[in-house]
Amino acid sequence: MRARGKKLARWRAVWLSVIIAGFMGFLMVRLVVIQVADRKVLDQYEASFQVKHIVLPAARGDIVDRNGAVLAMNIPRDQVVAAPRYITHPQREAALLHRYLPFSTKVLESVLANKSWYAVLDNSVSPQVANSISRLNLTGIATIPVTGREYPDGTLASQVLGMVGADNQGLAGIEYADNKLLAGKPGSWTVRVDAQGNPMLQWQQAYVPPTPGDTVQLTIDSNIEAVAQKWLKWGIKRAHATNGTVVIMNVHTGGIVALANWPNFNPNNYANATPLEETNYAVQDPFPPGSIFKPVTAAAALSLGLYTPNSLFYTNGYKIVDGVRINDWNPNGWGWITLTKGIEVSSDQVFMDVALKLGASALYHFVNLFQFNHPSNVGLPGDSSGVWLPEQQVNPVDLATMGFGQGFAATAMQVVAADNAIANNGKLVQPHIVKAILGPQGQVIQKTPVTVESTPISVNVAKEIQHMMQLEATSGTGVPAQVPGYIIAGKTGTAQKIVNGRTSNSQFVSSYLGYGPMPSPQFIMLVSINHPIGKLFYGDQVSAPVWQKIATFLFKYWKIKPYAGPDNGAKPGPIP
């Protein structure tokens, strides 16, 4: 019995091995058939499925002013698209769409008649327009929800804010400079789709949600910006000028409170803007500063001990330098006057003497200390370094004219930052226009610190120049900038422009730079107006009245008590 059992077990093992071998053989044959005979069928089946990477756009962050008022935001918009291959009457469809889209019937018809699979007719239309187009029920025309960019205040600070293109990329201003922060990070969804392109959810590969952009908070106060734009436009129209800029900065922090340009544009409709309207003159357009540079020249001379505020100069209305006659703006001169009086009456001849005494090396040393040797780094695109002759190429005539602000070019932002070192008792703070970066819940992610770039002059020298500039505003060329009840310090400037490589006798840049209230200034402001035409062209005639209008508002807006009134001598608190 035991032998018979062993024999039966042996036969079972044999048959099991035969069955397994047969099954394995079948699988091998089937595998060959699949890989060889049915390969074409399988390839076609595989081709009916494909992996698709869907980009999920991120919501762009807002731009807000220092108080949280929204200057740039996202709004619901729609994209109008077409599948021209399915459109049988392009002329008719074009005529219907022309009612709602800003394109001619001819342009629309050319797009709809090209028989392509896909075309974008308009990247951004309002939901109302999208609904009207959808109600037309046109074959091959569809609307897709997207987001658009809106600037609620229209032209307010337009060159500062910039604009956003159809691809959600910043094209100018803060939108461009801080695009990475504002744009956020797009998400993605990787899926398998069928032959018709429909996602197959069961074949979902990966999903990465989009990260919304951060909010950029500016140092600008939109209320002050609006007032600055209003009075700048008034001043330019009054002087029949081409354009101009206003820069207002916090003396102690370097925060830009307002940066206005005129003409400007509406970023909601930037396609119609001209280059003149899009240019941010405060940082992109260097100009000869003229006499508003004289405080820097005086500061250099006082710092080196070459002169004192009471040093005497003889003025007769011109100076001969290397055989070249250089005229003062006053052809008669003032006779013997002090350096202080030279600032007060804005004598060009005094500052020719000062510059020649300094020499090119010393002047350029202080030019560098006052940070004229690089862009302002305020945080805006197109920030210019200005235009300066190489030091080794400066001849005595160049040097003499540089002393009173001619023969080179600087931006309004560079001039404000430099002269602010005088108002700030010798400390030159880095100008900046971004106050902070805020997260989705409004939390502060990053705050711009107050940075002292250099200390070009001592406190004593700064105080001496402040006194000179205070006299200029009280009894000199800056009288039109006076605000009743307040003491200010300032300097007028009327510079001859360089036209076709030569100094023009008919084209000017007229400026007024001032700060206040004295003796504890809280803000510094530059008003610069380009190419006034007519009888009004001096800085005291053209720009000082604009400065006075804006400063009057600032004192009231910040509730700064008057110095020359019952509270004379009261120290103002820091501006908000």
C-alpha cells in the first residue's frame, strides 16, 4: 500500500508539471502574439490616451498704499476664444462680435476665416460683455473665465504702478519690478486624457495647487499722490510746459510719500498710452539740476574748510574761465556778497569760484559721497545713474559750470536723496517706495528697513546749509514757496537743457526743492517742470508756486502746527 501511494504521488507531480509547463508555454505564445502580431493595434489604443499637463494660474497679489488703500487688484474677467475651423460664416460672425469687441469687423473676419483650430479674440472682457457674446450662440465662439487687472483710481500713480500684460506678466513700474512677488506660483494638474482631450480623473497623476501672489504695500499715500498730481498738472499747464515730476520723501526714513508725473496714463487702457505718458521722469529721465545742486557744492567747500558761511565773493555778473565767458543769471551781479547770500540770491558766479577752489577731485569725491555715482535704487525699473563726465576729462570750464548744477545730469530721485542728507543733519538715507510685502492674510512677510547709505557731511555743516536754505526761502529766490505760518528751507533751480549736444538758451528745466517745517523738517519735496514756454520759466516762477500748494496741503493733512503762529517753536511729531 505504501509503494502504491508513492507511485500515485509521483504521477500527480508529473501531471502537475505538465500542466504548469503547458500554461507557461501558452503565456509565452500569447506574449509573442501581443508584442508582435498585435503591436499595431496596441499602439493605436495607447495613442488614444495621452498625458496632459494643465497649468493652474495663480491669483496676482494686490498693490496697496501705505494706509492699505487698494491701487491695483484682480477682478473677474473673461477670455473670448474661437475655433475658426467650425465657423461657416466668418463675415456674419465678425459683424456680430464687432458690437462687443474693440476690433474692426475686417480684423475679426480675417481671424475667423483662417480655418485654424484655435484663436484668442480678446484676452480680457468684462463678465457683462462675455454674457452678451454667449447669448449670441455662435458656433465656434466661446468665453472662458479668467482674471483681469484693475486700477481703481485710473491715472493715480500710473508710472509707479505700471501695468500687466495679457500673460499676467508685469510690463512696467511696480508690476514689473516686483513681478515675482505679485505673480505667485502657478499650480499644475497632470492627468491622462482621452482622444477628445477630456480628463480621465481615475488617471490623475499629480496635483499642485497654485500659490497666490503676495501683496506689495507702497510707502505712497494715495491722498497726497492725488494732490501732488493735481497741482503738478496745474503748474505745467500754467507754464505751457511739456512735462514734470513731483517727489515727496520722508526726511528720516527715505520712504517716498508721493511720486507724481504729468502727463500720465490710465493703466486700465495702457494700449493707448504714449511714451511721454508712460515715462517715470523721477527715475528715468536725468536732467541738469541747476541751482538745486548748489547746496551740495557749498557743503563740500564747508566740509573741507575752504570757506565759511561768511566768506566774501565779488560778483559782477560773469566770470572768465580759460578764456570763456560764463554769465551769471543776473547780468549785473551783487557786488561783494557772502557764501550765505550766494545761496539766498542763487549767484552762479559765487559757485563757479567755489567749484574752481574745490577742484575736480574734491568735487567728485563729494558727488560720490552724496550717492550721485549710481542709480537711486528706490525700487522702480529704469532707474538711471545720471550722466557725468569722467573726472579726468573735466576741464576748468566744465568744473565752473558743475558748481552751479550745469554740465551733468541727475534724476529727480538722486537730487532729493542727496539734498535730503542736508535736511537730515548729514545722514543720507536710502530712498524706497516699497514699505512691506504682505501675505494672503495681511501678515507682514518682509519690511523695508531704514538704511543710512552714507554720512557725507557733519551735523554742523548740515545745520549751516539749512540756515542758508532757510534764508533763501524766507527772503531770497524761494519766497513764492512760503506757506503762511510755517518756516521752510529750500532752493530754486533754473537749468539750461542740453539740446543736440549744446547748452540751450531757450529750453529750461525749472525746479524748486524744499523741506520743512524748520527747524525739525519732516518731509522734503522736489517739483521739477520741463521746458516751460513763455514769460514764466524761472524756478521761483514755475515750480515754487506748485511746491507751495502741495506743502500747504501736507501741513494740514499731517496736522503739523504752525511755527510762526501761537505755537511757534512747537516740535512736530513724525509724519504718519
